[in-house]
Amino acid sequence: MSEKLVSPAILSGFMELLPQEQIVFDRMKETIENGFRRYGFWPLDTPAIEKSEVLFSKGGGETTKQIYRIDKGASSTEQALRFDLTVPMARYVALHESELPFPFRRYQIAKVYRGERSQKGRYREFYQCDIDIVGREQLAVENDAEMPSVIYHIFQELGIGAVSFHINNRRLLNGFFATLGISDSESVLRAVDKLTKIGEEAVSGLLREEGLSEETVGALFDFLKPLESNAATLTMLDRVGAALDERATSPGTVAAYREGLNELRLVYERMQAFGVPEERICIDLSITRGLDYYTGTVFETFLCGYESIGSICSGGRYDNLASNFTKTHLPGVGLSIGLTRLYYQLQQAGLISSEKGEYIRALVLPMSGEDLAYAIETANFLRAAGVCAQIYLEGGKAKKKLAYADRVGARYAVLIGEQERAEQRVALKDLTNAAQWSITREELLERLCGGR
Amino acid sequence: MSEKLVSPAILSGFMELLPQEQIVFDRMKETIENGFRRYGFWPLDTPAIEKSEVLFSKGGGETTKQIYRIDKGASSTEQALRFDLTVPMARYVALHESELPFPFRRYQIAKVYRGERSQKGRYREFYQCDIDIVGREQLAVENDAEMPSVIYHIFQELGIGAVSFHINNRRLLNGFFATLGISDSESVLRAVDKLTKIGEEAVSGLLREEGLSEETVGALFDFLKPLESNAATLTMLDRVGAALDERATSPGTVAAYREGLNELRLVYERMQAFGVPEERICIDLSITRGLDYYTGTVFETFLCGYESIGSICSGGRYDNLASNFTKTHLPGVGLSIGLTRLYYQLQQAGLISSEKGEYIRALVLPMSGEDLAYAIETANFLRAAGVCAQIYLEGGKAKKKLAYADRVGARYAVLIGEQERAEQRVALKDLTNAAQWSITREELLERLCGGR
């Protein structure tokens, strides 16, 4: 037995919680999942390992550097851990196309893997909570408005404070860029996406590097400048549209702008119909989701008062995500919550605490071996009624047993000694205030099921 | 857009389900999880990737060949995907020892990875559903009896038919083997473990190869032979014990046998106290869990009438699982359900069907764009009351919309047209029998919440 001990450490960049914390984490995850279900999204569970050719079918760019590749050994197929749930979803829809109803609505809550440089609040393994709606050939814009409303109601239930949705439309932006003579709108989108992070001056520098004139950059910033209300922004956008018509730039360009604006207005209005209050919506022309595959609606979600955390849920509309897997045109709209990071941020901000979490409702404590049979019966009785009940089966003094009850954070201790057994009663002790009652098992059940 | 298409295939040996099947799978997983919770096991979530030195700290044997290693790239740490949840649990308990209450009860339901040779019903990625109770320095044998009772009640709720627990005790077996002069009890345990699979003759051959005499093998088979009842087996075991006393073989050996027998009897009796009927328990001396790290109680679980499926839940007592990570003595008892394989087997046996699963309670169908606002209001109203409601936002004819309702297996369609909107009512259609009513939204809620 004098073997050398192995350090029981985990790899850096991975989150592992203590049980009390895990309960809080799991309750958040459950609230999200129940919300997804209530809105009629179907569960999906795809393999964590996929063929590399599937994962990188879109190229992948930055992400390929972060990938966890599987040492394939004798296998001839390159394999890797998924880095998001979107590519597997596109692959799934293409694979099972003939067996799915369209629009197809699915949620998936699962871990994804990115070998990012280790830093505070960034994890290499983390939960994503995704919903997507995928249409065949077409998908109504109203779906774009429903997505953030799902999140609005879920975040209300999570009880972590008010959130604000910043919405925009890429078609509108691209249309406007084109009227400014910007040809590579991708790189401009990416630069604009950094506005809140690095500021106007730095973004201006980036745009000048891209070959934009000072005048064009000025016109762009004018356009992106936040106004005092959504109504003012929409009025401004209408005015810009009218000016474009007059200047009679290429008709296709103006059409794209108009189409994007109509979508943006519709999403803004329908979000309210879906129950998101107007004051929780901000039409924000600087939101672009620069690195993503979105083509129309884009949005980010901020926790009011904690905007520095960054977006806690982002999403948008994509025209044709599965184009690498199938010739069928599959437009969709989706969003993702990065739960592991969100949990970390909320904990750092003091918005969640593991103290509140009652888990064990009743800890049944037989005082001696003779009390065991009656104690087990009592635990059976509680569990059959759905009460979370643990029975303590070890020997030792009453004091040690009650200390254990405190240690596991049980709400009640159900003490069973000679007297209780003789009288077919139990001694119920409220561990929050040490009050104690001698009651029957039926009374016990009533007490434990009420006031939870 | 004429890129070459990538086949949307998954790797062989991985399970991926259609939504209706996934719902059935998830309900099983939920039933298991709720059962674990009700018995006071705490949730745990460990990283899927661990240091190789942690995963293989016990050697690993056969398993090391099946491991999914991570191509570590620039990292200097060997990493791999977990092949079970037991090693990570031992590592977790050793790492967080000072922060946990003992006995520490945890459950974990998560995917594990084994690169097994591909064959029907064997998966390379599969869910394990584990519970364990770990004590510090000691842990009462009564815990061993509680474990199968958790499973008994969970399988009752799963409604897949009666199960039978085959229990045994390794200490008893080792004690008996020693009295036969068998020194390498590990290899004998492993051979005996194969009895039901390969039969007495083949096992006899294996044992003779291990150097056992024909006489010893005969005595062994005599001992292992199933008797007509648990009472008869216990009587036989007592008689063998008395004979050992008389023959006065080494006292230590007899003591181990006695201790094992006492544990086995206690577990048998306490299982009944925990609610497992006597006829669902079989003391089966041929159960050894040969390849595992168990030291006392061992058990397997069979689905009555489908014994050929093999054990659907196995477990047992281990003396010191974390001995590679800590000097603290941490005895425990645990069990595991291989859910992915179980689901596959139950489906093959026709014991579960994805037909039953209602998921979408109500599909709200606006007949035209003008009905949309009122339809969204109606969906909001249902969801706020907790009803799983989907709204269909696409255009098209009523027939197409109702076909979609069938396609997603919705229980009810809530039709909203000009008349419903004008009267502030809805047309509720029961999709199982095509009955239809015109009712108010309050009546709708009543109808949808009742009789689920």
C-alpha cells in the first residue's frame, strides 16, 4: 500500500463545482430547459465526437486552432470534439431531413469544447443552451421575434434581474454599407462589432486600414450613433431609406436596405406581442455578431446594470446553415446561452448564492440499531410521497448525527429513538430554528410537503 | 454555391435519436434522476476530459486499449476522455475531501467513452447513471442494502416490468475459496463470473487451466449451485460455515467467510426493509463482478423474462477506491445503469415505444396574418400557465397547417381565424379524434391542463 499517490487534480480551464454550487447550477439549467420545452422545442442529443470533416465543413477559421482533436489510433477517420452545437444541429437536420417536420424546432443543452487560452471566466469545456428553428425553403420572420421572447421569460424565472435585448439586422447594415461603396462588408461588420469593446477611435483606425475614407467612416459612425429611443432610430432609418431612394443608388442595394428595415421593424413589434416590454428592447445598429454566419436579424442580451459582463445570450437569422451538407435550402434562426460562463459571471457579481439551496428535505436519524427498521420504514414512506429524504445509517452519538444533518444542509431532522418507535411517532426538528415536535408519520408528511 | 457536399454522417458506434425517440430517452433519464434525488444523492458534474494519470491511476487493464486520447497539441499533459464515472468520482472525493460531508452521497448521469469494437447494442459513447455512497474510514453495511432499493423503485416508475436482484458477497466467496486452498482468487472470480455466459463445462476448463484439481472444481461447483430458495441458500451457507469451523482450517479464513455471510444476510434482510419484495431478490453465489474493484457486496439486476439482455444495473462495495489519490481510507458502495445500452435493449425487446410520447400539448394555428397578434397572445397565455404550446408562424392553407400539427404529434390544435378573433374565442380541435369546440381562452386553459 505504499504506492506513490497521484494528485487528484483536474485540467486547468475546466469547471468543477462543490455539491451546493452544483445544485444552483443544475437549477439554472433546469429552468432554461423547462422554458425551452414550454415553447415547444424538441430535445436533441448529438454525439460529442464528430468527424472532423463535418465539424470543419464551413472552414472554421479561428475555431480550428482551438479544437480538441481525438488521437484516432488505428481509425482512419479524423475525429474531434464539437466546439459548438450549431454545426452538429445543421448536420443533424441535413441527415434526418426526410424524417423531420418543418419548421423544425429543437433545443440542445450540452457541453462543447474549445482549447482557448486559459483565463478567468473562460472555460475549455462549457455548457451551451441552444434553441433553433429551421425551415425548409422558407421561414417566417416572426420566428426571429419569438426567439428573444423565450429568453426573456426564462431570465425572468431565473430571477437574476432585468435583461435588455439589443437587436439589429445585417441585411439593413449590408445594404447601407453598399450605398457607401463598401465592398467587403464582412470586415467592416467585424470592425463595427468591436465598437463597445475598443471604442470609436480604434474602430475608426481599423476601418481606415480597410481602405475606407475618413468621410465614409464619418458617415458610418453617424449612422451607428445611438439615438434616444427606438422610435427615433426607426424614424432615422426611414429617413435614410428615403434619401437613398432619392439618390437613386443601385436599386438592388436600396431594396436590401428596405427589406432589412422591414424585418427589423417587424421583429421589434412582434417581440412586444410575444411579451417583451418595449423598454427592454434596444434597436442597436452597432450589434453585428461579426464572426458569425448570420444574414438577417441579430441580437445580443445584456443584464441591466452588469453590461460589462458582455452579452449573455446571442443569436440571429441565418439563410442557409446546412449548405455544406445538403442542397435543400434550410433557413433558420437560433440563439445560444453560454451557461458555464454565465454561472461564473453571476456568481462573481454576487447575483447567485449557493446558500439558499435546500436540497435534502428530511434527514431521518435512527438513534440506535434497534430503531433502524422503523427509521427505514419512515424514509420509505416519505420517499413514496416524493419527499427528498435521506436516512443516516451510521452508528455514533446523537450529537454527531445532528452535526451531519447540519453539514448536508437538511431542512428537517426526523429523529427516531426508543420512545418514538414505541409510540409510532417521530420527533421532527426544524434545523433552521431548532424547534422540535413529536408527531405521527401522517402529520410529518403534511408538514414536509407544505410550505416548501 | 457549387461546393462539394460533405456527408452529414456520424461516426459508427454512436447513438443519435430522432426527436420522438429522444423524448422517450429523456423521460427515462429524468425518471432515474428524480429517483436519485429523492433518495438524497447530490448532483455532480465532472469534466469529460481528465489527466491520463488520473484515469489510469489504477492501471486500467483492458480499458486503456479502449480509451479516447486527446491529441494534446502543444500541451504537455496527457489527456483523455473518461471511460467511466467511478474514477472521476474517486478523484473528486479525494480532491474535495475537506469540503464534503461523509457519508458523501452523489449521483452523476453523463456520457462516458470507450472505443470498443463496433457491434449491435454496444456504443462508444454512452450514458452512465451512477450513485455512490462514500464513507470516511467506515461505512455501515446497511448502505449496501439501500442501493438496490433505489433502483427497485426507479425501475417500477419506468414501468418496464419486474426486475430481480442477484446478490452475493465477495468476502464470503474469497473466504470459501481460501478453504479450498485457492490462492489466486481473482482469476477464479473472473472465471466464475462467466458461468451464465459460457456454461459450467467451459468454466471448469478455465479453472483446470488455473491449476485447480478436478476435486476442487467439483467442490466449487457444488457450492455455487443454485438452490430452490434464498432460505435454503442461507441454510446451506450456515452449514458450510459450521463444517469449516469443525475442520478448523485457518481461523482467519473462516472469519472472512463468516463476515461475508453476515454481510450477505444483513443486506438480504435490509433490502426487504427498504421495500424490495423477497421474491425479487436472489442470493446467487455465481455473481462475482469479476473485472471490478469490489470487495464485499456485489449485485446484478435482471429484467424478468428478458434475462438474456444481461444485467441492466450492477454494483457493489469497494473498500478503498481512492487509495491512489489520498491516504484517507474511503470505503464506498455504488452502482451504475448503462442507460444508452438499456434504452437500445428495451426498444429491441419492444418494451418502449416512441408512439406514446405526447410532447406538444397545443399547437396554436393562426389562419391568416391578421390573426397573428391574437394567436401570439393566446400562446403567451398558455405558456404562462405552464402549458407546452407551439405557435405556427408560417403562411399557407389551413390544410397544410393541420398536417403540420399531425406531423409534430400535437395533442390539440388551437385554431384562430376571423370569427374566433372577433368573438375572443378559439376553436379547439382534439387531434386524436378530430372533435372540435368553440371556447373561451379560460375554458381552453382548463381543458388543456386537465386530463393530461
